[in-house]
Amino acid sequence: MDISDKENSCLIVGGSHAGAQLAISLRQMGWQGRIKIISEEAYLPYQRPPLSKALLAGKQELENVYIRPETLYEKQNIEFALKTRVAKINRKAKTVETQTGEIISYDKLALCTGARVRKLEICGTDLAGIHYLRNFADVSRIKGELDSPKKIFIVGGGYIGLEAAASLKQLNHEVTVVEAAGRVLQRVTAPQVSNFFHAKHHQQGVSIVTNKQVAEFLGNNKVVEKVVCTDGTVFEADLVIVGIGVRPNEELAAQAGLKTNNGIWVDEFAQTDDPDIVAAGDNTNHPNKLLDTRLRLESVPNAMEQAKAAAASICGKPTEYASLPWFWSDQYTIKLQIAGLNTGYDQVVLRGDPADGNDSFVAWYLKGGKLLAADCINRPKEFMFAKQLLAKKIDVKPEQLTNENFELKQLV
Ligand SMILES: Cc1cc2nc3c(=O)[nH]c(=O)nc-3n(C[C@H](O)[C@H](O)[C@H](O)COP(=O)(O)OP(=O)(O)OC[C@H]3O[C@@H](n4cnc5c(N)ncnc54)[C@H](O)[C@@H]3O)c2cc1C
């Protein structure tokens, strides 16, 4: 395809981290044709991480978290169709159909549809006061119900649940987190890290209950009032936030006959099995040569880096996407930065002491003596070196990782 041809059209479905980056990268790579982002949300692309952090805590407003200013899209001639949901793709005709029946044609199509929240399927979820936390509309609804101190009940002790707990506790609400597993962050961190965060929340006055599953919500006048757990325990609640994970928005691709399996199946160039359709972000299942596996990630760095690869594919300049996964979480004054994936670890060693009151340590994850990942708590320097050690697959001994006097810089 001649990318200088102004008659070409690239349609991007989904206007968030991946969609916005893809559009901008297309222009940077010389795409001269039309670019249109179709987004079901009512706003220009905004950063999602602050939703559970600064936005929920009332420290920032939507206008502070736009990914790029409106003027940039205007300057780059990037069009938007907001509040518009794509309902169907017709690959033969190279068109998409919106929910209102509008047909829009494309030469290249990018699916940046991200993920949606996993819903709790129990009795009482239709009561008012029960919320999820995925987009700005969710945060607005939650904040609209927080005019006075409330009893807030959070289902799920993962990152979203704990970040929401921290933000709401700082606003002086009474916060309880219930986690079905034996410890918070069980799916993603080692016990040492879980215990650290549990203790931190406890210190701040958040009540965390583990090994407990929610069975139903009860209410009066259609508003939630009580949370009943499977063991019969009852909690009072004015407002509930459910944070139990997400599912990839892959149905549009699947209905169009594209391969999906825990995400839209793409190659290392973000290309689907249709040469005119790419996909990027939370919705993709992609190979990563660095990790030697296929995976689906839910993180901003992944959405942005994969979107760049997708733009390169559209422009006929394929560039492999094989970045090291990384992620972060902010809770109170703690910045957790995670480098790599700890899947299958058989050893955890610590640099620093989680219990010394300094809120500063690193949990290193190893498998068969090889470094897999690092959870860096208020340790930006170690995070930087961890990323390099992992990306370059540099051998490092556990005793070097744990020794505060050993300069990791020597190894990279
Ligand atoms: C509260 C919260 C906190 C987070 N914190 C962090 C963090 O600290 N660090 C981090 O790295 N990541 C964090 N994440 C994850 C991160 O936000 C996601 O990984 C990132 O947003 C993925 O971007 P995306 O563009 O792939 O998809 P999404 O952000 O999910 O965007 C997809 C967009 O497509 C739209 N869409 C879907 N289907 C259609 C359709 N058919 N038609 C039109 N539009 C459609 C959706 O409405 C949405 O606007 C957080 C997420 C949440 C919800």
C-alpha cells in the first residue's frame, strides 16, 4: 500500500491508549491517508490508570489526564466518532457497521477495543450503589455518590481494588476489601509483597478480609445496604466497587472470523490473520520472543508499544514487538513498579526489608536460578536496572540481588 496516498483510509476501533498511540504513530511513520478513531466513550482518549488513583481521590480531573490535547489531533488530522460503537465488521466489503447502522469503509482496520470488566454473577448486582471501575463514566458515578463519609465495600484485592481502597480511605470513607483468595494480590505477587500491602492498608485503617467470598447483595428501595458472604458473614455497605478482573473485547473480531483465544490472535507485528486488520492492546493475544511465549497483557506500556508495531505494519514497515512487560501501581505513598512476569517462579529473594518501616524493598523472582521479574517498592533505581537485566537476559546471582552494597549497575 502506498502510504502517501491521501485516498487511503485507516479506521481505528477503540479510542484509548492503544488507539490514540496507533493514530499518532501512523502520522509519524508517514501515513497520509484518512485516520478515524471510532470510540464508544464520550471523551477523547484519556489515561486510564488515574481512574483508580488521582481521579478517584479527587486530586485530578479529566482534563488533566487526556493522553494528547485536542489540538494535536486536529493538527494531525485525526478524526473522531465518539459515542459510536462498532457492531460488526464485513471483511469482504472492507466496512464496519456501527450500532446505529452506519456503514464506514476502510482500507486498513485497527482493533484497539481493549477489555471490559468481569461482572459478578450473583443476586443483587442490579441494586443501585454497586459499581465497577473501568472508565471515566464509572468514576463519575462513584464520585457522585460520595458526598458524605460512606461505608465502602470493595470486592477483590487485586491492583484495582487496592488502589481504589487507598484513594477512598484518603477521603475518609470507611473501607473494607474482601478477597476470595488467601491473600491480596495472590495472582500477581509473592506472599512477602502481599503481606506488605496488607499491612500498609491495615495501618491506614482499611479493613482487609481474605478467604471470603461474596454470595449476594441485599438492599432496600433498590439501593445496596448489605453484602452477604458465602459463610454467612454480613457487611453493611453504602457503596460497593467490584474489581475482579477483565475480559478481552474480542467478539467483534471473532464474529468477523478472525482467530481469537483469550484475545485477538496476532503475530509479533500486531497483524491478525487478515492482512488488512491489525490489533493492539489489552484485547490481543500475542507472541513475545523475549519471553518465548504467547500472552495477553493488561498494561499501558503494552498497549502503546504494540500500537507502534501495528502502525508500522499498516505502513508496510513491519517492526517486531518483543518488549519486556512492565507495570506499576500507586497506593498511598507507595510506588510499586514491576519488571517482567513472575509466572512459574520457584524462588523469591529480597533486597531490603519489607518490615523495617521504610516502605522500600525489591522482591526478585527467579526460576532455576534465572531472573524472571522484580517487584520494586519505592525503588526506581533498582526498577531501571531490573528492566535492563531482564531485557538483556543478564545472569545475576541471588546474593548480588539481595546485597544492598552490590551495585547492579556493574552488571548492565
Ligand atoms: C482503574 C484502572 C487502573 C489501571 N492502572 C494501571 C496502571 O497503573 N498501570 C498500567 O500499566 N495499566 C493500568 N491499567 C490498565 C490499562 O489502563 C490498560 O492496560 C489500558 O487502558 C489498555 O489500553 P487499550 O487501548 O488496549 O484498551 P482500553 O483502555 O480498554 O480501551 C479500549 C476502548 O475501546 C472501546 N471499545 C471497545 N469496543 C468498542 C467498539 N465495538 N466500538 C467502539 N469502541 C469500542 C472501549 O470502550 C474503550 O474506550 C489500569 C486500568 C484501570 C481500569
